[in-house]
Amino acid sequence: MVDNVVRYYLGYVQIHHKGFWDDRTLENSFEPEAVPASLKSEMAMAPRLESFALASSGEVTRGVLVAGIDPVKEDEMTGLKGRLTAGQYLSMEDTAVLLAEGLGQLLNLGVGDTLIMVSQGYQGRNAAGAYPIKGLVKFGSPELNKQLVLLPLLLARDFYGTGERLTSLAVNLPGREALPEALKILNTELPKDEFEVMGYKQLMPELIEAQELDTAGAMLILWVLYLLIGFGLFGTILMMTRERTYEFGVLTAIGTRHQTLMGMLWSEAMMIGIAGAIAGILVSLPIVWYLHTYPIQLTGNMAKAYENYGMEPVVKSAFELWIFVKQAIVIFIISTVLTVYPLWYIWRLKPVEAMRE
């Protein structure tokens, strides 16, 4: 869910002029030359010029988020070109715009129609223009899908009269694991009195709080499942040990060492746990793959709740090998802990008493 929002537009890290996130006006923009060239060469960055405008079509008017982008760099970071549902993608020299699909439906506009926008430009100048719609794009975030207009960066600068200024640089990262190192480098290289560097957790705190709450509930359910699995395994190990008391007594009486019996029981318990884990993985793999390929589409109030957090109302499973491996390791640990009982039982076993029992 986090990646759904982050990768579709927001980015894992954004660089702004200090104070921009609290007061998102063009006056809080910055000159790109202020960012060290060494930093630009070290990290892939997508420049943006973002502001708001009134978009009009006939008698319908709506507030929109206008984003001036570098079409090539934006596509490299967010895969924007792959989300085209109609029309063609932008080039830097275009004088046309891309319209979010949901916004197009609200304004009753499509490819080839003209979008009229009115806003306030840099330092209070008037900003107005009429632009042909070159294509429609669909975003995973319903909020973006209902309000985003994308312009080539040169056209956006001309519309708002900002010159070479930018409001943000979105940093392209391969994934969340690269975030701490990137934040460390950016905070070291950029002057703190001029710039603010924000990770995705600062950019969307409401979503992160919802994620943490959801994760806490999921972990509670997971620990209950581990408890059930533990009791199931312990019951099997208990029966496997107690029912063979006579056998163990005979083996001990004829000279079998306790350590040998203990190793045998430990191996049997491990095979039960590992066989169960492998069987569970093989059964669940096709189910998880199906839910990853064909996500569950939410409707009604649940869908509205997702949209309130800016997320696409779908439940899509993560198809990652490490998730399966981690659970197999947990089962191995549970099995190892539970073998303490049969090992203790064998250690204190007395052959004569065992054979009588």
C-alpha cells in the first residue's frame, strides 16, 4: 500500500526549499543550481514545479494540482508513460498536457479537447492558459487521479512565470531499503538553512500511522497463529514420545546411548516441522501468486476508507520469497524449542520403569 502511493508519484524522498511543505507557494521555490552538481550526478532526481490552479471546461470548474515535469526523468522514476490509458506521452517541447483520468471524467474532457486553467503565478503575476490534452493517465491513488494535471517543465515555468525555479526534486531510489543512506547523504550535502529533505514517512504521516496500526493488528493475529502451530506441534511430539516409552526402554536396556535417542527424536521433530513448512509453502504459493496478479477490488465503505488515505482501493498480496523463508525459519525455531521436552524425557528415562510402563 505504501509503495502504491510512493512509486506512483510522491517518491521516497523529496527536496524542497526550507518551509515549502508547510507553505506550498511558488515563493518557496528554489534555483536548481543551488543543489550541488556532485549530488545530482550521484542520485537520479526528477525536477518538479508544483502549484494549484482552477481548471475549467464549459460550466464545470475544479481545483487541480498542476505539476511541471521532465517527461523522461519522471518516467524513469514513476513509470508514468506506462500508465497512459489514452493518447500519447509528453515530450519536453510539447505545449500540451496530460490529464488524470478521473479528472477528465469530472470535467468531461478527453484527448484532443482543450483544458483552460487560471491561477496565480510567481510573485503575484497572473497565470492563465488554454492547452490541448495530449493524453490521459491513471494513477493508483484516487486523490491524484481526480486532480492532477501534468505539463512539460518548460511549459509550466512559462505558465507560472518562475524562470528556472523548481518547487521540489523527487529522488529516485530502488526501494525503501535505500532510504536511510540516501537521507544521510542528502542531509550532509545540502545546507539545512536553505533546504528541507523529507522521506516518505514525513510526506504522508497519516498513511504511515494507518500502516503501523494495521501492522500491529496483523502481528497480533500472527502470534496467535504461531501459538496454535506450537500447540499442534507439541501435541504431535508429545504423542510421538509417550507412545514409544517401552521402545525407548528396550533400546536403552540393550545399550543404546541416551544421546543417540535424543538425536533421533530431535531429527524426527525437525523433519515434522520442515515437512509441514514446505507443504504449507507449496499450497500457499499459487494462492498468493493469484492474489498478487489479480488483487481483491474493494467496494463500498471500505473502498472510501482507502481513498481517504490516498490509496487505490485494492488488496494486493506481496509475492516475495523472503516472506515464505522467514515463516519456515520461525517454524524451525518453534520445532527446535519444542524438542526440549522429548530430550528432557529421554535424559531422565530409566529402562526398567519405561518397560513396565
